[in-house]
Amino acid sequence: MEQNTAQPPCSRKDYLGAIDPKWCPGCGAFPVLSGVTAAFAALEIPKEKIAVVSGIGCSSRFPYYLDTFGLHTIHGRPATVAMGLKTTRPDLSVWVVSGDGDSLSIGGNHFLHTMRRNPDINYLLFNNQIYGLTKGQASPTSAAGTISKTSVYGSIDMPVQPLSLALTAGATFAARVLDSDLTTMKEVFKQAERHRGISFVEILFNCVTFADGALEAVADKKKRSDNTVMLKAGEPIIFGRESDKGIRMKGTTPEVVTLGQNGISAADLLVHDPADFNLAFLLSRLHYPAAPLPLGIFRQVAQPTYNERLIEQKRRGAPKPGEDALGKLLRGPDFWEEKTG
Amino acid sequence: MNALPAESIDVIRQPINKATIRLAGDSGDGMQLAGERFTAASAIMGNEVATLSNFPAEIRAPLGTLAGVSGFQVTFGVGRVHTIADEADTLLAMNPAALRKNIPCLKKGGILIVDEDTFTADDLSKAGYAENPLNTAALKDYQLFPVPMTKITRESLKKTELLKKEKEIDRCRNFFALGLACWLYQRDLKTTLQWLDRKFSRHPEVAGANKIALQSGWNYGESTGVFPVIFVLEGAAAGREPGFYRRVTGNEAAALGLVSAAAKAGLPLYFGGYPITPASEIMQELSKLAWPDVFTFQAEDEIAAVGAAVGAAYGGALAATATSGPGFVLKTEFINLAVMVELPLVVIDVQRAGPSTGLPTKTEQSDLLAALWGRSGDSPLVVMAAQSPKDCFDVVVEAARVAVKYMTPVVVLSDNYLSTGTEIWRIPELDDLPEITISRELKGKDKFLPYERNPETLARPWVVPGTAGKGHRVGGLEKDLTGMISDDPKNHQKMTRLRAEKINNVTKEIGPLTVHGDPAGKLLLIGWGSTYGIIRQVVEKLHKTGMPVACTHLRYLHPLPEDLGDLIRRFPDVLVPENNMGQLWLKLRAEFAKEYIRNLNVVEGRPFTEREIEDAIIDRLKEK
Ligand SMILES: Cc1ncc(C[n+]2csc(CCOP(=O)(O)OP(=O)(O)O)c2C)c(N)n1
Ligand code: SF4
């Protein structure tokens, strides 16, 4: 198991695998592959130091299309595998790739516990609001009323908001990106990799085959500026084609306002602060069409990672140098010696 | 402190070479502890020991009730002690419920000591006694000794003022009982006194009070003249090899085995677990170690526990998980992933009575078929079983060795009886352990292929992330040599065969079977797991009386030892005793197709008794 580091690759293509992705033509997973490899290249991560661990689903085929280390696991549980890997191999850059069904339905329990432990893992949730691989059943993020093969009369379950869930579970980095916005994707993935701790990124991607158009109102380039808002740390929350709309608080509820109307100015608006949990949570509840859909980094705070806390314990509990710790352990407190046979 | 029995009182010193004592009380009475200290004292005095602890599933069932009774039985002797005896020579019962529940375990004519102070109307009715059995003929078959244990403990401790509350004082009753038991069997008090000092170093008043209670128990026996006989173990002690010794439970041994195997292999140890009776102690033991290269992870469930272990194995650690029945089945899909991606993994299943929640604190051997065949697909892996508490160490080391050599999950079957049972163990050195060879990349190949196999073992190489130029993808989908997805039907057939062949190659690791008893006999008993001691004991005993009976015990359940077929064919009759409904029996019938392979099954949540095995052997021999 020798590990030596070769020269880092310099272009995004160096990170791509030998086979062409088998996604449907036009699937939103393609641009994500570009975004992820672009981030790898920008950060110059040595290929062999990257381990991509995925669940099961269309999106979870991701590792096969990379020239890094990859482990395609079982449905819903890649985060558990990543947990054991990262704990014992902190030198690796570990990426979880998981679908909305994978993470939030069958893997919901692991999702919660991975967020609260804050391991230094990048968690990419590919949310297409449908089960793709199994050919079009409603998923836990499908909007209420969604008609699918298993919700023939419309889904009667309320959808999960992945960001709200991640935040309340303790995510120290939480962001949302669109498959159609390569620039933001690359930037957010870079920030995710740099963040120490769990970096949760919800990627809204289009399933052309089974949920085409579900994202149209927010992903379409022409509608995006009116229907979404890009969060920027330290700046007032402003959106709209004319940059004339904003969000301010009315009591405990956010409301959309137009700048210049009723004497409202930028000073009245919420200012984005990724360290403010309450603000991040509140923003995670905003959805189109009631409000613009927030994009970008919702939360980013420095907290000790799982490995850091573990190392701290091990620093205190480690055997002293030269101590026969194993011998002492095997003997236990109650041993005796037999001298003659 | 403990002198020899006073000369002034006439007490008969009866020589014995083996005895069995059972201590029983409410689960809060500390009888497990008393039993453990009795065992420790016996072990250090050079005796062999075997123990059985029997505690309620509810930690605190209502006080004084039958459901709350906890018992500890130890057989100790100067010769070999393969297993606990069926019946106790002496029963110490701390309350009516303990008496009622345990009296069937006392042999007729045996010594029965009870704390008479607890035989109040209230406690009698909780135990379901209409009348006080101490006052009727109900116990006439036993030598009954009612002792005012509560009263004497209170009296002897009140004047010392070490403990203030009566409730605290009453908690020392178990040490009074222990002191009395130690006197009866002449067990040295020294080890217990030292243990109390160590255990309660921060609470010297508790140590002091318990010491007084212990001594009062001893003195009661010695000075009252109530007991006519004491028992003295005599005979040649089984010579112990020079070295360091300790007592060890099956779960402790399993945990120590994992740490030792990792150290021997030069790998970090990663353990993922989720609490479940009777496996939790393995995780708890490992949790004590904040070593740089030992990682213990309490996961959110059994699936995550094994998933994290798979991740650690992928990264190059010796990875393990431990559980019991309900958790074992939850792990199935990840075990299958490890079969498919071919990563080493040790899965310990400390079996308990099932199905479902079953009898959580009772023993059974009924997960064998789940381990062998309980996965989707053709999913071969290695299955081994431990035969005694200390054997859990050796089996776990063996499992780790085979796992990293063959790149496969290995299931280790232990059970509730082994997990809490104790045995004297010669502490090994790292040098005593077998060499552990890791499946590495083949030399002299110009292209790295993640599924290119070692021609001898058929194992693939363990190439971990971080290895420059060797990036590759593996997963649960069928693949070809490169690790890439392949849905070619011919390839699937080939890979399925290869996975099975690889596991069959593990037969090369199995030593020849040992046969005890009459190798040219008429009846062969085949056992596995925790039935080892009892089967061997009965077979050797009957063989000595001239019966043509033999036994062998399987450590490997899959693959089976190569010489098993020949051995079976040498005997005209084969009996397979198991604490399940015939699981190994089914496998042996399937593999060897011999109708004369019969089964003997007991599923009462306890190990076999001598009588059950003896009767079955005599029956079978008669039939022939
Ligand atoms: C234990 C188990 N249950 C069910 C499946 C079938 N299955 C495969 S992928 C999937 C859901 C895929 O949806 P999602 O996670 O949203 O990923 P997508 O395909 O949309 O990217 C299901 C139910 C499976 N592989 N394993
Ligand atoms: S089914 Fe949907 S998610 Fe799957 S590859 Fe096709 S477009 Fe993409």
C-alpha cells in the first residue's frame, strides 16, 4: 500500500475517466461532472488523493466517470462508508455523491448523523426531485401533487427541504447550486473542499427523462434573475433583473420588497451572514414561487471536525512512548504468573 | 486475614476435585460480581474454571420478583474443566424469588444456603410462595442452611459507621455471601481484598465496608459451627505452562483479538458498532482505547456500523463490526458489498435466541444458516465459530488473517454463553500469533488491474486510495478485471465462479480435524461453537466406560475442512448436537448426503446439559 504523490494534473480533463457517462443525453448530471472536475483542477488536488463514494442511482454512477479512486456502494448509505474512510484516512479528499432518494429516503438516518458529526467530507446531493434509475417514481423532494408512476393521482407527501434538514442536523457548510450555472458550481465546490468539516451542497439538476422542467422556473437563464437570489456574504439580499428587489423581515417573517417603493432602501434589507444559523435556516425555507429561491452558500462556520475532536482525545489518551500498551491491555488488571509447569 | 479453619470447632474437611456453586439473587444484589470474584479467587489458586451467568433481560425488573432474578454458576476443579456442570453442589439464594427460580439447578442432597431475613410475607408472595418453604417440607431433599445474612451484615457494619444508610449497608450482603462461600470451599480471600482496594480506591469507606462483610461471611462459617463440612480441592492440578495468565470472557477475548490482529498485521484497527446484547462489551472494551491506531465508532445503526467498517477497509484498515441476531441481518447488504468489491472485513455475531428480539439474554446457535446463506445472490464468504470464551481471541485473529489474505468478509459466530462465560487464558505475546499476510499487488505486471488475482489464493490486491497511478473504481455492480461495470453474462458466470473458488481455497488454511474419544467407534458427534466443552466432556467420559463414541468440533463452517467427508464416512452413525433446530445438520446433509447424519436439538436458551448428550449417545448406540 505504498502512497506517493505524483505531479498534480493541471486541466479539468485529466480528472475525467476513460468511459463516456451513460446518462440520458441532456441529463443535468453532465454539467455537474464539469463543475466538479473544474474545481479539482483549480485546487490542483492530486488525483490519487481523491476518493468519491457514491450510493445507488443515476447520479451515483458519478465515480465511474472520474479518473480518481471511486467506490460505488449501496443504496442510501455512501455517507457511512465515507465516514469510516475519512476517519482512518484524513489525508484523502473524500466526496460523497448521492441522489435525493438515496440521501433523504433510504439514507435519511445516515444523512442526519453525518451532518451532526461534522466529518471533513464534501457531500454532493444530486436533487432531481424524482427517482431516476428506477424510472420515475416520486422522491422525498418531489413537490406535493407531483404525478409520477407511483403517485398517479399526485403525490400527497409533503416534500423534504434538504437544506433545512442539513442545517438543523448541524451542517457547518451548506450551499445550493444549479446544474445550469457552471461558474457558481465550480466556486461553491472549491469552497466546499476548502471548508474543514461537512460541506453539504444541494445540486438542483434536471432529469430530462422523468422530471423534465421541474426546475425550469429557476434554472432557465432568462427567468433565473427574477426567480432566484444569489447569496453573498456581507451583502444585502437583492435580486431581480433590475436588481430592484430585496428581502426584509416583517416581524419574524421574511417578505419580498421593491427597492424605492414606500421609501424602502437597501439599508432595510436582510444582510447575508453565513455565520448566522437563524438566517441560514430562514433562507432555507424560501421557495419559488412564494419567494425567490436562494442559491449559493447559506452557512459556513468553523467548528472542530470529527477527526479533530478524535485526535484531541487520542492525544490525551495515547500510550506513553515506549510503553508496552498492548502487553498491558492483554494482561488486564487481574493477571498472575505461573512459574513452573 | 483469613486463617485456616479454627481448630476448636469440629468441621470435617472433605476432599473433592471439582465442585459447582451457584449464586443467585435479585439483579441488584450483585451476585454476578460475587460470582466473578469467587471465580477469580479459584483461578488464581490454580483451579480450572467455567462459568455461566444468567441475568434478566430487564436490568431492573421489579425488586424481589422472579423476573428480576440474576444467577451466576461456576464450576471449578483441579483437573480439566471443559464446561459448567448441569447441577450445582451448592446454591446460595439471596431471596425467595432466587430460591424458587434456581432450586431446579441444585442437585438432590446439595447444600442450600438462603438469606432467611428476606423470607418476609411480601417477598414470599412476590416469588409466588403461598407458604414459607423454610418452614415446610418443600426443601427436604436438600441440606438447608438459613442464615440471617441481612441482619449480621447490618450489625457488623453499623458499629463501624463506614456507611450511613441502611440501603448502602445492605448492598454489602453479596460480599457476606461471598465470604461464606469462600469459607465453605476454602477460597483465598486475599485476591478479593486486593480487588476491593483497587476497585474502590476513591471510596475507601466502600472498600472497607465490603471487606468487613466478606470477613463476617467467612467468620460465620468458621465460628458458628452451623456447617458440619467444608470442601477442600485436592489432586494434581493441571500443570500450567509457565507464563502470564488471566481470566477472560468471550467478548473481552474477541476485542483483544481484534487489537492484537491489527498490531500483528501492522494495520490500524477500525471498529464500527451499535449497542446490542450480548455483543456490546466488544465495542465497550475497544472504546477504552484512545490509541492513535485504534478507532471505535458507535454508529447510528448496525448498517452504518458495517458501512463505516467497509469504508475503513477500503482505506486500508483492519475493519470489524460486532452485533447479534437483529443487527446481523441488518448488516446483510453491506456484507454483500464487501463480498462483491472483495474487501477484508471481520463480522462478529454474538448469537442470542431468535428470531427477532427473541430472548435477548439467552444463548442459541441459530444464526448459522443466516451467516452461511442469508444473503441475496450467490454470495460466498468464510464462516468460523469460537468454541470457548478464550477461543474467541484465536478465532478473531484467524478471521482477520484470512480476511486480509483472501480479501473477503469473515463471519465469526460467538454466542451469549461464550460472551459472558469466563475461562483462564494464557496471555499470548504478539510473536505467538500466526503471521498475517496481506494480499498485495502481483510483482512484474506492467498494467495494474484491480481484479487481477493472486494465482494461489485468487485474492485481488488491496490497493488503497492515495496510491499514485493506481486510481480505480469498484462497486457492487458486476465488473471485469479492470473493476469497470460489465453486464456480459459470460463474465458474470466467470466472476461468480471465481468468488466461490476463492473462498473454497480457504480450506488450505484449515488444519486436520481433532477427534476425541474412540476414533474407530460406532458413533461420531460433530459439534460447532460453544457446545465444544460439553460434547467433549461427555464423549470422553463415556468412551472411558468403553462406549464406541467419538467427537470432533468444527471451527470452520464455511468452507468445511477437507478431511470432514472422510471422517463422516468412517463412522456408521453421526449425531450433530446444536442449540438450534438443525442448522449444521442441514449443511452436512446437503454436502455429504448421508442419511445417518442425525440431529440433536435444544433451544431453551441455555447450553446442553451432560444428561441430554449422554442420553442421546446411549440411545443412538442402542439403536445400532
Ligand atoms: C436497497 C435498495 N432498494 C432499492 C433499490 C432500487 N433503487 C436504485 S436507485 C433508487 C432511487 C434512485 O433515486 P435517487 O436516489 O433520487 O437517484 P437518481 O437516480 O434520481 O439520481 C432505487 C429506489 C436499490 N438499488 N437498493
Ligand atoms: S433518468 Fe434522469 S437522472 Fe437518470 S440519467 Fe436520465 S435524465 Fe439523468
